[in-house]
Amino acid sequence: MLRTKPVEVLGMYSEMIRTLDHNTLKFIVEELQQEVEQEKASKEAAVKAAQAEKETAMEAAEKAKQAAKDAEQREKAARAEIEELKRQLTELKRQ
């Protein structure tokens, strides 16, 4: 067939090459799309983890802030009690 119809054989060969090129391109595009989707999912997971970590840190900071307020109030109450006890001691000494 090659000797009798070389143009037809070359046409068939060219068509096969075009099909192969098209399929190769399609495969590469699909592979790249999968990579992009995997990278996107990985980044989304990292963002979610960072947000969760941020929320945890914010909650811890809020708890620490509240604990500091509570400690300050206890200290204030203790100082007031000390002052009252000093006053009572001074009165007892006067009697």
C-alpha cells in the first residue's frame, strides 16, 4: 500500500499523529487540573487549620484576660480586707 498510495498512507499517518497529539494534550490538561485541585484542597485545609488555630489562640487569650481580671478583683478584695483588718486592729489597740 505504501508503494501504491503513499499520499494516502501519509494522510493516515498524519491523522494518527493529530489524534495522538490531541489525546496527549487532553491527558496533560487533565493531569494539570488534578494537580491544581489537589493543591487547592491542600491550601484550603491549611487555611482551615490556621483559622482553627487562630480561634483557639483567641479563646486562650480571652481566658487569660478574664483570669487577669479575676486575679485583679481578688487582689483588690484582699487589699480591702487587709485594710479593714488593720482598722479593726487599730481599734482593738485603742481599747
